[in-house]
Amino acid sequence: MPGPLPLNAEACWPKDVGIAALEIYFPSQFVDQAELEKYDGVDAGKYIIGMGQAKMGFCADREDINSLCLTVFRILWRDSILYHCIGHLEVGTETIIDKSKSVKTNLMQLFEESGNTDIEGIDTTNAYYGSTAAVVNGYALVVAGDIAVYATGNSRPTGEVRSVALLIGANPDMLSEYPIVDGKLSIQWYFGALDRCYSGNDKDFTLKDFGFMIFHSPYCKLVQKSLAQILLNDILNDQNRDKNSINSGLEAFGDKTKASLLVSNQKGNMYTSSVYGSLASVLAQYSPQELAGKRIGVFSYGSGLAATLYSLGVMQDATPGSGLDKITASLCDLKSRLDSRTYVEPDVFAENMKLREHTHHLMNYIPQSSIDSLFEGTWYLVRVDEKHRRTYAQSPSPSDDTLGEGVGLIHSSAATEHISSPAKKVPRLPATAAEPEAAVFSNGEH
């Protein structure tokens, strides 16, 4: 049992703890939902209008949950955060490729050069809710990511791939990759959890108290309905309600929620990182002055079920160089990054899904898809050995001269292995013809 808190614990706790930095990563390829409607032979508008989805991102066999989270870790060197300053690392995911080894174990290899091995935290799994559980439990760095893929059918167009990293600080069937889904029941419980969170505990707030309202977003149309449910709740509890309440409600979606669906509309369902992708969408589209002092309502949900409704207060200081200015500046290229992705025909998308279906659990496997289409600096899977150990490499970035020239392999089986932080230059060793020229490490022994 933990002992009592010291008397000065409250005085020692840092003030204004919150999200100090946020990074989002998504793969470089997408399929157009209108074209997918034709390919799947469904009515025109079923995905575009019925679900509110425009495009869907995906990855081939070169990327997995470990590589996604390794890539989004660029938040540290992008924001010049020293590795030895991190004391807690939580990972929220429901994408499992190893029944015993956590994703966090793979991420820890990035800290080796710094000598920082004393980092608290674990992986957290509870359907989509894992990321929020990690945010609540963690103080320092939270990584959320998933590969959301479904078998051919009604659920497939709600898939996606993405990872999100948040710096939390002061001053701010196991052989199948496809889940079995009861969509109607899941939606029923989603709305039930939203109603319980919003209406329970003698709440003393309404939607008017929030500058923005963001939700876990399996698909965009569900978010629109969620906001409508909150509005209806407010209207029914307003003793002075009139027609103006309904009329103002018609504008609320555009004012408070629509901006949060930028990434969801263009990428699809993100599982654990969904609601924080929505947060990134808001921060990317408004200036510091427009955001300053606003309160953002956040509804996070995971089947099973677990849900939390909480709010984030945006700092008042919007001056150049402030924390708010830095976090919005770091996300200002979000739309251009979405636009820079490569369009893929639906039949090529289907072939990639079939490839993943047949290979994601294999050992002694070398991925077949090309790395040429990956974004610069993306971590990717090099091979899986006979013990299911996975080796990863990072694609070259033009901003890193050493990586651009190619750096050697570092094998996890070597007794003298020393894996350099990707934020720093790595010694060049001769690369073999059979392996890509990039900084490499593996998830090692169990």
C-alpha cells in the first residue's frame, strides 16, 4: 500500500499541468471513399454522405504499431526535448502484435544513448479508450496509435492508420487482424456513455461553456449525431427553452465541432488516437489568438466499455514564443501533409489489405511492399525472424545528412549493441546488399 502524501505534496505539484506539445503521424497513402463505393458495389454516397468520410488512410506490410509509434516519437527532437527529461511513458493501443512484449518496450530503445532507463509506464488497452487512460495515468509522454483494419464489408470504410504523441507537462481472434464488430450495439453504448457522462453527477455546465467540443470519431456522421444529442439534452433541461435554442443549435456543429473532423474526414477511424487527432485538427486551424482562453470539451470512448468527458483549458498567453504559439505552429502544416499523400486505386488498397491479412502474424518474413512511398523519416518493418523478433529501420530524411548518405545496420543480437537516438547522428557501418541503408533496431528477445 502506498504511504500517505507528504504535507507539502500539494505545494510541490507543478501548476498548469497539461498538453505542452502534440504530434500526429499518418501513412503516405490513401484510398478515395467515392471510388471505394464503386469498387465495393454499394450505393453512391453510402460512405461519403452516410458516414461523412472522404478519404481513408492505410499502410501495407512495411508498417506496424511499433513503427507507427517510433515515427511519431519525432515530437522529442522536433521540440528539442532531451531524452533524459522523460520520466513517464504511457502507450495507448488496441493493436496487438506481441502477446507479452509492450509497444513501450520497443520505444525504450530510443532512450538507450541518453542512459535514461528509469521510465515509468506501461501499455494501456481498453478498445478506443486506451489513449485517454494513458493521458490520465501519465505525466510526461503519451503515445497513442492503432492500425484500424476490417474485413471486406460494411465496416471496412471506417478503417484508418495513425499515431499521436502528446507531451504532458507543466505550463503546457489472435491470428486475425480484423475485429469482429457489432456495429449497432457499439453505437448504442457510445450514445449511452455520452449521455451518462454529460448528464450525470449533477452537472453545472452546458455546451455554451465550451469554445469547442470534440469526440471520439469512428466516423464523422456519428460525431454530428453526438453533438445533436448534447444539444437536445441542454434544450430539454432548459426551463426557458424556445425555438431560438433549436435554431442556435443548428449552428453549433459548425462553430464548435466541424473543425475537429479535418483528419477524421480525410483519414478515417483512428481507434485510440482518434480524439487526440480531433484535438490536433482544431489546433491546426485556429490562430493562438482565436484559441486563447477557450475551453475544449473532450469525449473519449472505448467499447467494453469505458468513457470520460473532460475539458481542456487553453492558456491565455498567445504572444509569439508562448506555449500556445509553439503548439499551433508545430501543427500548421497538417492540411498540407494530408494533401501530400499518394492516391491509391481501390483494387491496390484491397491487395494491400489481403497482403496484411496473410502476413501480419508470420515469422521468418521480409515485407514485400516498397519503402519508396513512405514519408521521409518514417520508421518501417525490415524483417521478422524465426522467434517473431521484429527489426525496424528509418527512411532517410534530407534534413539529416548522415541518414541521407545511409547508415549501417545495428543488430539486436550483438552483445556490444549500442543503439543511437534517432535525434543524433549514428556511426556509419557498411550496409549489406540484403538490407536497406538506415538506422535499424529490433524488438529483441522476450
